[in-house]
Amino acid sequence: MAWYDNNQMWETFYDCMFDVDSFALAIKQCQQIISLANHPVNSVLDMACGPGRHLIGFAQMDLEVTGVDLSGYLLNHAANLIDQKGLSATLVHSDLLDFQPKQKFDLITNLFTSFGYYPNPADNQKVLDNAYQWLNLGGSLIIDTFGKEQVAHAIEPVHCTEYDNGDIRFERPVLVDHMNIYANEWILVRGNQAYRWEYEHFVYSAKELITMLEKAGFKATQIYGSLEKTDYDLAAERLVAVARK
């Protein structure tokens, strides 16, 4: 079982990954994403949509929204939240490599560091190839992740986060395989219990990501350091790629 297909893991760490503030932030991010696309958008596909944070934001803009994710646990959260808010979205339980949409989209998103999860590099390239095929002509793919340059510059041997509910999360990230793989160990202390989770995924430089997008067929890619269009440099918060078909 792949680490990202472990529903028990998502259930254990859900509260520290998807708190109330993260949902509020996603609403703002959806507005920024539409601005980044800079073209008319009626339909959106969110690849690896998780519990639907951005689906909600896009649906509130009256867009036609589709979300696909491999985690049934996270999709159940998305379905419940969308229903509670009286919104509409199509949710698909599928691996991105197997997903076969019945339509094309004006905008495709891959957010919250959800790219590079497959251990076979060709499969990560296939995700971009698929996105290109699923876009309408003139549409955009927007990826929000962190870049290899950022990680190498700012990585900490141990990082600790304390949450309002009393949970404490320790992280021990490292770059391995000639800095191609980001590997991390999480230890969550909740009351008198401790939970451990390890994961790893590919991490790309801006140049590497641009090359992959070009290989997929995208004609032009803009790189930013945040969804607010800041410069991508060592002070950047994120690696954001806006690729136009």
C-alpha cells in the first residue's frame, strides 16, 4: 500500500493537516488561483482534492467543479462538507493514473504539495501528460508545491508544531537520493498516545518542473513563489507553476 492510500493515516493526522483556518485560507486561495489563470474559467478539476477545501471555494464561485482523490476517507469529508454548505461538486474516487474524465476542463489544479507522490518518475510525468489532455485549448494547469531550492535552503533537522487542541507534531525531514526525494517522519503526540508516520515523494526544482511540463505539451509556464505572484527565490514560500495549453 502506498503511504498516500492509507486511510488510517489520514484519519489520525486529519486535524493537524486540515483545521478550520486551512479551509478559510483555501477560499482566499481559490480567488488567487483564478487570478493566476487569467482567462475565463467555467469548469475546474482539482487533482488530489483531499477533503475538498478548494472544491468548496470554487463551487462558491458558481463554477462547475470536479475533485478526484485516492483516499475514500478524505472524499467522504469532502462530500459531507459540500452537502452541508448546499454546494454542488462531482467527486471521483480514483488514482490519477486511472482517472478518465468524461469532459475537458478550463482549469486543472494540483495543490497543497500533492505532486510527485509516485515512486516511478514516469508516473509523475504521466500526471502532467494527463492534465494536458484533459484541458480545453487555452486552459491552464496550476501546481502549488514546494521546490527543491526552498527545501535545500530552509530544511530543519527537527521541526515542532503545537496545535490549539493540545496536539504536538514533530517532523524530521531529509533530502535523499541526490536531493531528488523529500523524506519525512511525523510523530504526533496526542494526550498520552504517540503516532508515527513516514512518507516520501519526489521534489523538483523550478527548472525540472518546467521541463516536465514542456514534455507534456504545455507551451508556456510561469513560475512564482506564491499564489500572490511573488518572485520564486530563496525567500519564496512555495513553488507555483502556471502552465498554459
